[in-house]
Amino acid sequence: MGAYVGHLACPRCLTEVAEAEAFWGCPSCQKEGLAVNVHPVYRLDGVSLEADQSATGLLRYRALLPLQEGVTYFSLGEGATPLIHLGKIGEEIGLDQLYVKDETQNPTWSYKDRLAAVAVNHAWGSGAETVVVATTGNHGAAVAAYAAAAGLRCVALTLESVPSTMKVLMQIYGAHVVALSSGPERWELLRKAVSKFGWVPMSSLTDPPIGSNPFGIEGYKTIAYELVASLGRQPDVVVVPTAYGDGLVGIHRGFRDLCELGEIEVPPRMVAAEPLGPYSASLATDSETPTSVPLQPSVAFSIASPVATYQGIQAIRQSGGTSVVVGQDERILAGQRELATAGLYLEASAAISLPAVTELVATGWISGSDLVVCIGTSSGLKDTDATAGILAEVPTIRPDIDDLCMAIGGA
């Protein structure tokens, strides 16, 4: 029996919102000039966290997701990703218990598969025919894959500047991919398409942004469930690469479920690792209105948002967390290279977590005894050109042992 009651509510003012209106955020807060996403409402009395081992992917936790009863849903085997102990790296920065939740093991190599699995299933169960997404790549690839599995048409609005690999990943799954020159153009066109054609949006479509499809964000709750199952306890700190805060908010909501179910006592402190700094700027004020910062280019382009969201800020504040700005490309790429020494090749936007943790340990915000988990959100295979720029050119040599030794620096 599912716990979802069939409607959503605003986390700020508790206004109830019907499913059909959910993508536009809270209408009451909007009248006050504040953009706030809404969340599905559950009744957790009598609900068990015990995963349904007969189901695959996130459907193991179907009772805690906003999916209808009596509908057969589909999975691509998402979730149940490995938790990897970074012993040597942790020792170097002063942490005994440093882990990465390796979300590159999902079907399209990123944690966006968790969002897409729930968002597309919900759209399919509601009778949708077309889903549409504004994306820099990971989100679009995930939605395209799940739309293909569901037999839905997918339209992806991306940017000219995104790596060709990202475009290929969306196209191969059958998405209709078009590129625009700027983010605001994507969102304007997305709003027009949703309003005129009734397409179901998979990503944020409001201005200012409120975050993605509210049903899909619930898919990230399962990361919290899996972490506690793997560790036998809650982490002390969870570090999430953050743009609009979808993952940050979803994971925090999962830990709050666990608190309500009596599985843990308090949620871990949530940390936003960001390249531009809107969360840090927002947290520096007493206001609940997000602060914007100048848009700048970043190797972590997937999360290079100049705007924070209300619910992202609240997840940090409610958990006693913080944000860390890692604005230098060289620091992010150094983190990527360091993680590769542990056998992990993460996209720059995912690798940003390591320099963030390093900084928090150096300042004492994270103590050496803390259990820290970084969310490895996506694979470096999505943007190999960025990595190639910090690597030596591969030499071409003769089939001669002396040439080999010279090329590799000795026997």
C-alpha cells in the first residue's frame, strides 16, 4: 500500500496543490513574490521502509514514491549503486570515513536516472504522450532513456555549447533534440510548449526557477534509503554537487522520511558544492528569498547556476549544513584527477565535491571523526574533452624497448 495521498503541498505555507498544477510551484507564495516548488504529500503511518526485493530499480521503494496504485510501472535497473570507501584520499585530507556514492553506475551514467525513473513513470501513469526537458545533458539523457522505455515522445531543449557526447546520448534514445543559444531561451520555449501543447515538463520551467519536476525529485530520496542500509547508520555529512538543489532537497527529504519512520534520529548535515555561489550568497543573508550571482563559465557547466532555490536553501538550513564555492576550474579538475587515483572517473560537476570536502576539513567544519559521503553524480565519460586538457598528449613510438622506456620514464 502506497503512502502517497495524491496531492502536493508547499513546504513554506502548506498550500495544497493538485497534480495538474504542480509544475508551476506554489501559487500562494508566488503572489508574495517568492518562487517555491511543491512536494508530494505522504502518510507514513504503518509504512515499512523494507525494500521490495521482488521489484527492480527504484520500484523497490514504490510505497514511498508518488506513484499510483494498480499501475504497472517500468525500471531500467537504476539505483542500488555502490558506496566506495576512499581510504587513501580520506587519509590524505584527515578523514577516516570518506565515501563516494557512485551514481555513474546508473543506466545513463548519472543520478538523474533516479529523477527520470519517477518523473517519467508518473507522466506515463497519468496518460501523457510527450515529455519535454530543458537540459545541459545528464537530465536530458536520463529522461530520453526512460521515455523510450515508456514509449513516450521526448523533446529535449539544450544549449549549443554542451559537449557533443551529451547531445548524442539524448539522440540515441530517440529524443527530438534542439539547441538554443542561452538558458533563458530554453525556459521560455519550454513554458510555451507546456502551455500550448500540454507536454509534461521534466525540468524547471518557471522564472525564477523553482527546481525540477516535483514527482521526479522524490526519486533522489532513495539515495538516503540506500546510504543508511549500506552504512547501518546515517552519515554525519552528505555533500551534493548543486545547481537548483533537486538532488540536495530529494536526499534531505529521504532522510526526513527515515526520521519519521524511526530509522534514524536526525538527518545528516547537507552541503551544497557549487561553482558560482548563489547558495553561499543566500545563506549569508537572513532572507528566505534566494540571492542571484553573476553567470560565469565553469568546467562544472552542469551545475553552473547563478540562482539558488528556496527549498535548496531550506534543506541546508534545516539540516545545519552549509555550502562551499569551488570556483576555480583547476581545483575542480584536480579533484577529478585525485578521484581517478581511486578508480573513479567523475564528471567535473561531480568531482567538485572532493575539493569542497577538503576545504571543510581544513576549516574544521568537518571533523576527522565525521562519516562523510560525497554524491558522485555523473560520469566523466560525459565530457572527456574537459579532462583531456589537463593530460599529457599520448606519444606515438616505434616498437622499440628503449623508446618505450623513454616514453614512460624508465623500466
